[in-house]
Amino acid sequence: MNSRLQTIGLLGMAIAAAAACAQEGTPAIIVAGDEAVLSAQMPGRIQKINVGLGTSFEAGTVLVEFDCAERLAQLDAAKAESLGARETHLAKLRLQGLGAAGELEVTTAAAAAGKAAAQVKLFDSQVAYCKVAAPYGGRVAKLRAKASETVNVGQPLVEIVNAGGLKATMNVPSAYLQWLKPGALVTLKSQAGKSYTAKVARLNSRIDGVSQTIEVEATLPRSRELIPGMVLEANFPKRPQVSPQ
């Protein structure tokens, strides 16, 4: 009995939700196609932050720079040591050709040169962490650190969003599954009255058991007017019209 009443209640909610969406547009929130929190990959002092809140940037732009004087000095020392080890190895090879050096000496010199070269690669990779570059073009959503601060590995530095690949997410009545498919067009209207056309890309594989709605994701063309977080009114031009009872 309780199960039957619960089922009837859920059906009533679904019908009510569908009726509400038939009269009014469905709220849709704009989200970024890509967003990330860039963190420090090395401990150290932040020397410079090259962007501010809302700043636009291209892929590869250096957003944050660390004070890397010590690491650069270590890299220079490693390069000098690698050069000396390589010259020693070459000298041992020449001596071996003259019969003045044995196989063990040559092998030991080669190992030392290889180790020194590996140290150069190690310090070179660490120096690369001194600059935090943008993985893609976008905008700064939030700064999590300041210049001259000392941070640890993994500490968040800046939050970025890719405003070029926007999506709209919305919850629609589960009854829409009878006709709503990927590729369907969605009209999104802003509070200013401007309309944008989106296309359904994905539908959730699960219906919310309480609200009897399903989440829908639609893709949008690039627009400077739309910002992640905006709420628009979504309508489906191809939605079948419900005849009044």
C-alpha cells in the first residue's frame, strides 16, 4: 500500500513538473567546458603573478612565476659537472686507443658521464616547475595565492575556466525522454531577452527518483556574452505540445 502511494506520488510530481515546464522555460546554468585548479609543483616563493581576476589568456601563457635562482644555479653546476665528466670519458677513450687505459677505467668514466647527464635532466625538469603555464586558453576564475608568498607542493595557485567551450546543464521532466535525444536544439534566453541556440549533447543515464527529472547537457557556440554561472531560460522548439484537458 505504501509502495503504491509512493509511486502515485512520484507520478504526480512528474506530471506537475512537466506541466510547469510546459508553461515556463526550464532554468539552465552555464558551465565551462574545461576548468581546473592549477597547483604548485615545487615548494618555494612566488616571484610574480602575471594575471588577475577575470584576465583572459592564451594556451601556454605563464600565469605564475617562482623564484628559481637556487634551482638555476644547481642546473648550471650540473651542466658544468656533466661537461667535465664527458671530457674525462673522451680522454679515457683516447688513452684506451693508445693502450694507456684499461676497460674498467673507460667504463667507470662512461658511468660518471651518464650520471652527470641524468643530473642535468633532473634539475632541468625542476626548473620547468618554476613557471606555471596555462594548459589551454581561458580566463582566471579565482586567485588562490599572492606574490611573495611561500607555498608548498600541491598548494592551489589559480583557478581557470575555458570560456570558449561552454555548456548548459538543466533538469527536465523524465517524460521528455520519449522525444528528447542528443542533437535536439535548445533555445536559451537571457534575462536581457537575448536568445542563444544550443544543441543537446548528453543525457544522464539515471533519473532522479525524487523529482523525476533527468539532467541534460547542451553545448553552446563560443560567445563573449555568456559567462559560467549565468542562469538562462531553456525551451525546446521541437517539444510536442500538450493538449489542454
